[in-house]
Amino acid sequence: MQKVLIIEDEQKLATILGKYVTQAGYELHMVHDGADALATVESFKPDIILLDLMLPNVDGIVICREVRRHSMVPIIMTTAKVEEIDRLLGLEVGADDYVCKPYSPREVVARVKAILRRVGSSVPQSEQLTLDENTLFVSYQNNSVELTQVEFVLLQTLVAHPGRIYNRSRLMDNIYDDDRIVSDRTIDSHIKKIRKKLSQLSPDSEFIHSIYGAGYKYELIN
């Protein structure tokens, strides 16, 4: 049985969400104080963590960062603060997804299922994108297309961590190392061109996904 750890100081909310988690067939453990979170992660060894951003004593950002020092367990951040900076901070330290409060417990459980399904599935090598740094070609199922240098680095960044959401600022830092000033929409333009080229490899497959208010992630969906 896969294990879900809910780290949430609003006990009523945690209890409601916990019921949906257990009804979905997962083993559940809950923590209501940030000070107890890291020790519980170590002892409970969850398959996924639902982590509130604002916690007493130790906040979610610190907890997420510390967990990432030794574990790649999937983390979904939850927060009542909808400001862009809070969303991005959570994702920058290694969160796999975020949910804004008030949320639907059913939606949260659906995201848990999707992430665990993705993590647990092994995609055959033939079903993956292959990137050749020497030629700037990307290949999929015996088809290839050439990218520009910037497009290649951008796609390479996303492909290196499937499912991880990258905001535009992070992507710009990766593809431009000369401190040039460019618009956030420059990334959108590059993504649009990459998508068009990837559609030549497999018109029915989706490789790059837009996450509203957060950025982009790579995940192969046929």
C-alpha cells in the first residue's frame, strides 16, 4: 500500500483531506507542526507528501528544501497565499506540483494518483525523447527534428526532470548565461516553436505542458 503524508496545521482541513486519501486506498499519516515534519518523513517514508506552505515553527519551503537534500519523494505544495511569489518559491525548491486553497479534496487525490502513476511507471526507451547535444537533433520513434541551440537547452532542461514545473525565470537563467535582459514572453515564444517541431515527430503526442500561473513541465502523453 502506498503511503501519503499530509503536513498541514489546519487539523479540520487535514482530517477532511485525509478521509479522501484513505478512501482512495492509501496509507495515511498526518503532521500538524512543521517542527515534526522532517522526522516523520524519515520514519514514515511516504511515497508522496502533501505539504502546506505556512506551518508553525518550520514553514513548508524549508521542509521541502531539506527533504530534497536526501530524497526525490514527490511533493505537492498547498497554500492559501495565491501571490505568484509563493507559488514559485514552492516550485523552485523542488516541489512537483502545487494546489491553492480552498481546494477540492477530490482534485488533490486525483493529482496524487497522477503523480504516483507517473513515478511508478517505467517508460520504455523507445517511448522517450532522445536528445543529441552534438547535432542539436531530438528524436522520437525513429523520427528526428533539428532545434536551435536555445531551443535545445530549454527542452533539455525540461526533459531532465519529467513532471517538474519550471517557471519562466528559472528557464531563462538556464538558457541565457550572459545576464541579458529578456521578456518572460521570450520563453513562451521558444516553447511554441519547440512544440511545433515536436509535433512533426508525433502529431498525437503531447510533450510540453503549460501550468497556469507557474510555468512549464515535460511529460509525455500519447
